Amino acid sequence: MNRSPVAQGRRRFLKTVGLVGLTSTLAPAMQALAQASKPPDSAAAKPDTAAARMGATPPEISDDARALSEIVKRRYGQHLNEGQLEAVTRELEARIQGGKALRDARLTNADEPDTTFHA
């Protein structure tokens, strides 16, 4: 089946967007893994989140975020301390909540994209 160059460009774009989403999800775990070679100090044990800086209590961690953090712990746990695992868990929770917010945003057929893509 012959596909037009526009269809191939869209397919490549969507694959790239999917890959970017995957790498951004794993980035906190990989950063924590890279920092594992440094000796932890008392400040590193407490995750530095925006909620902590603002004095707000962090949101409750969902079962989905805990399940995903168990996968991270199983794969990279030997390189991470408890503070780093907690930071990864909170980051996963923030991304899950962000996904829920995107799914809840309803668009009508009249809503146009922010930018126009040209092939």
C-alpha cells in the first residue's frame, strides 16, 4: 500500500512524540540512578518538590504510582536510597495526575490546535 509523504511524516511525528513521552517518564529514575554513586546526605533524603517548597502537603500517592515505583525499585533499587525512591514515586504520581487532567479536558470539534504543522 502506498502512503503519501504527508501520512508518513505524521506517522514518524507520532512515533517520535510517543518516544519522547516514554523517555520523559523514565528520566527521574535514570537521574536518581546516576546520582546513586554520590554518598547521600541529609538534604538528599528529603525530596525537593514544588509542594514542599511552597509549604503545601503533597498529594496522596495513588496505587498506580506505587505499582510503577515497585517496578523501578525492582529494576534499579540496588542503586537508589529511600529518598530517591520516594522522589521517583512522587514524580510518577504527578505525571499520572497530569494525564488525568489532560483526559478530563474536553475539546469540541471547533477547537483548533495551538500550532499549525506543515509537511
